Amino acid sequence: MRRGRILIFVLLIVVVGLILGVVVLQQILQSRQPQQPASVEVYVAGQNIPQGGDITEAVLSTIKLPPEDVVDVMFTRDKLAQLVTNKVARFPLDQGVVITQSMIVDKSVAVSIAGPQWAALVPPGMTAITIPASRISLAGYGIADGAHVNVNGCFLFVDVDPAFQSKLPDNVGSLSGTGVVSDKLPVLSLSSGTAGGPQGRLELDPSLQQPYYLVPSEEQRPRPVCQLLLQDVVVLKTGDFTSVATSANQQAGGQQQQNQNTAAQAPDIVTLIVSPQDSITLSYLIYTNAKIELALRNPNDQSRQATEAATLQFLLSQYNIPVPAKLPYASEPRLDSLVEPASTPAPTGQ
């Protein structure tokens, strides 16, 4: 019995010794491990850095971040040499932005990033082209930067003389003094073209069985047609682009005033991102005075629709519009055009 107590006492001494040894060993190991810093300094842009601007210590600043928020792409104190050695900004950097490896590039390839900052927004293989715009063509100014639109075009067509390339009908002239001299060319005398009227056509009166000559009462009326030309086009910019150099040199107050003036001015141009072939098409439309309108669409809608061109014949058949019959009576007063009636203002409360 006495031996059992002694054995238990010895075991307790051994267990307590092991626990004390583990505690002492942990304290020794913790004392040898380097202390984790409370924060880490990372480099940020100390001022606005333009695209292609040199990265030097003069344009840099530092902020402190928790160690768990610091990633490898950031630049800390020990990576300063990598940041300032022959490096330039890949694109404009605003003051206070944490600089990462993707924001800088070696100066030896700086030529590849030359040009305005918005040029990088144009995907490879695409181009940006500017077309005129108005309140109607911009869907009541509901179209803004980054919008997805369809491009509609409307045209006027007329018949022309294939040889003269002038609008029909041709003007007629008269020949006088016609004749043929033996062994010589025919003798013709042509009167002035302005003396004759437009070319008409010969008709036969069904009642009198007498021919008569019809001439047009007015110039040829152009025939309008509208069609969907381009689908799901991205708007790069509405209105003018702002110069990067000018923006960088302006003071905060002047920049705010400029933004207010720009917002107050309605855009009269819009820049679209299109393929090179479509850019040529838009150039042709601009210089042939075609009317171009943009239709706003959902940016998540990538569908393509097959549409029919809108003409007078299409409208009559598609929407079942009848041509009014000629009746022996009519409304009074005479109506020659459709004018929207003026709206009457609502009466105000007493």
C-alpha cells in the first residue's frame, strides 16, 4: 500500500515536470521567432502621374497596411529599387492609388503605351469613330458612355440618268436646221437646253382617242428608306474627350467648374467602337448626309435580329394601312400637312 502511494507521487512529479518543460520550451521558441510587424509600408502615388510618366521617389508616398492586407504585387520598402528603376506609368495614376506591378512598365517599351488613355479601351482589331449626334439620335440623351446601341440609317433615293448622273427627268431641247449634205456629215443645229422643259411622256386619251404630252408638275420626289445597319455597338464616349495634359495641370476648383460646364452642354457627337469595315460604312453615311440614329439596348442582350427595311410599301403591307379612296366629298378646311396641335396648359388650382 505504501509502495503504491510512492509510485503515484513519483508519477505526479514526472507529469508536472513534463508540463513545465513544454511551457518553458514554447517560451524559448517564441522568443527566438521574429516579431510580426504591426503594419507594413507600401508605396502609393504621391501625386497624379500621367500615362508614360516616370516613376521616381519624388512622385511616391507610403501608407501603412496590416500585414494580412499586403499582397506580392504591391511594392514595399524592400522593393523600392524595382519600382523606381527605369519604370513609367502604364496608364494615368490618381493620387493615393496603391501601385501594383500591373500599373508600371519598363521605359524601354514605353512606346507601346503612347497615346491617349482612352485608346486602351478600344479592343484589338476594333476602331473608334465619331459621328454627329442630337437629342433624337441619342435617345433623348439616354445614351451615355459604355452603352450598347443599335445603329439605324435612313436614306433618300432618286432616279438619275445613267450617262449624265443627273436627276430625272432630263430637260428636252429641239433640233433645227437638220439635213444631210452629200459626201459630208449631217448638219444639225441644237437649240439651248434651257429653252425646253423637263422630259415627259406621250399618253392617249381613252375618251377622245387623242394623244397628249405629259410633263411632271414638280421635281422628282425622293423615296425614303430606313434600315438597321449595326447591332450591339459599344459607345466609347458621348461628347468631346478631355485632354489628359490639361486635366493634370488644372486646379481642383477649375476642374470642378469645367465638369459643370461639360455636364451642362448637350453632346453633339458620339464615338462608337466598331470594326474597321463598319467605320468605313459610317464615314460614307456621314458624307452622304444619311440620317443616323442610335437605339439603346440592354447591355446583357447579345442577340442579333434580322430586320426588314422600312419603306412606304413595307408600312402599308406590314401594318395593314389602306390607301384612302378618292371620294366625292372631303373635310373642311383643307388639310395639306399633319401638324401636332398645341397643348393647352393645365389650369392651376385656386
